[in-house]
Amino acid sequence: MKKRGLISVAAAAALAVSSLVGFAPASHAKAKTITLAFQGPLTGEEASVGQDELAGMQYAIKLFNAKNKGKYKVKVVQADDQGDPAQSAKVAPGIASNKKIIGLVGAAYSGATIAALPYYKQRGLAMVSPSATRVSITDPADGNIGFPVFHRVVPTDKVQGPALFKLATKGVSSPKVYIVDDQSAYGVGLVDYMKPTIPAGQGAGFDSVSDRTTDWSATIAKVKTAGANVVIYTGYFPQAAPFFKQLRDSGYTGILAGGDGVLSPTFVTLAPASVL
């Protein structure tokens, strides 16, 4: 697991379990069982994201249980949303209806979070996401759709978008940047907050491509026609790897960059050396 990811998830889990101190039982009482939930992609192309986050949560709970032995025993109910908003809307009702669950770590993705929110808000179930960055989930000026149940431990797209552009173009003489999103809540959000910060003359073009895409030739043609020397992809690693590979195979030699959705150990195994 990435160290940064472990820290984020451990922090999320720590926040989730921190509320348990109000349940202190008498010293002679049996340890109180507390139930939390985890929601994220545990199967499918992006399973490594959810598995890493779940492992971080389980580690934080292990530490908590050891420290509070005899007082509390925290256990986890797992909900696999496959990183898909449609699947999220299917698993969220089960979590929301389980009255034993007092808090949730997740969802991992912004789209899945938005799809699950109606159920968790109705229940009043606190959520702490390690990785959902969509601004509108918490920003009063942009909907604040997660209020009052949603919390997160990572910067939003408002911070990440401009920072990604700055990093991708650092040291590049006369950057011409082509930006591609995956039509997800996360990918579109990054682009929305990146666009206003792009200096005049540095934006070469934009494309919005489904995350189901396997043949990237149309987008690659646009990149080459635009004369881009920096390509930023704001989707996730399962799509970034083949996109970047096909770009390299087409003869593109410029910078390749992605947001934290690409930051996965699995990306390294999916992408060839020419990309890395």
C-alpha cells in the first residue's frame, strides 16, 4: 500500500472510531462490540484501491482494539461498490438499514459517494472518505451535497486540479497541455478547477472520454494535431495505463501526468516501461 494512502485511510478510520469513547462501559462489563462499515471497490479493475483502503482501516482498528482491550471491540462490515455509482446505489441501502453500523469509511470515489449519499443522509450515518475529492460534496458555494454526514481527509479538486497542472508543466519550456477526463465525477471535477488556472497560451485542448474506452486513437489524433507536449489524464489507473501506452506507441514523447486516481501500485504493473 502507498504510504500516503495508508495515512489517509488510517486517519479516516481513526476519525470514525474516535466517537466510540462516549460508550465507555463499566470495568466489569463485557467488551462492547462496535460496528463500522467500509465502502469501496473490492472487486473489478480498481479493486486494489478499495483493498488498500480497507487494509488501512483494518490496521487502524487493530490498533484501537489493542489499546481498548476489554472495553471495545470494533468490527467492519464490507460493501463492495466496484467504484461504480450504479453499484454504490445498490449496496448503500443495505449499509444504511443496518442499525448496528454507527459510521462508515468511504466511499472511495466521488461518483460512488454521490450515489450513496441519499441513503446515508436519510439514516444520518457519518461518512469519512479517504479519497473522494469532488468539491460539491462539501463546498457550501457548490452544493454542499454531503452535509451534514460527509467528511474527508484529503484535499478537494479545488486544490488538486491547479496543483496537478503546475506539477505537470514544471520545467517544461513553452508547455502546450492537452487534458483528458474520464467523464467521472472525479475526473470532470479536476478539470473544472484546473481550467481557470491555465496560463494564456498553455492550453492545447480538452477531451472527455468514457472510462469504458479501449481504443484511444481518436483522442491521440487530437493530441498530436494540437501539438501538445504535456498530456494530463484525470481518470483512474486502469484506463490511464493503456491510454499512455497507446500514446507512446503512436510516437508521442512528451510529458504524461495524472491525478491521484493514477497513483496506484497497480498502475506500475499495467503500464510498460515506455510510460514510466
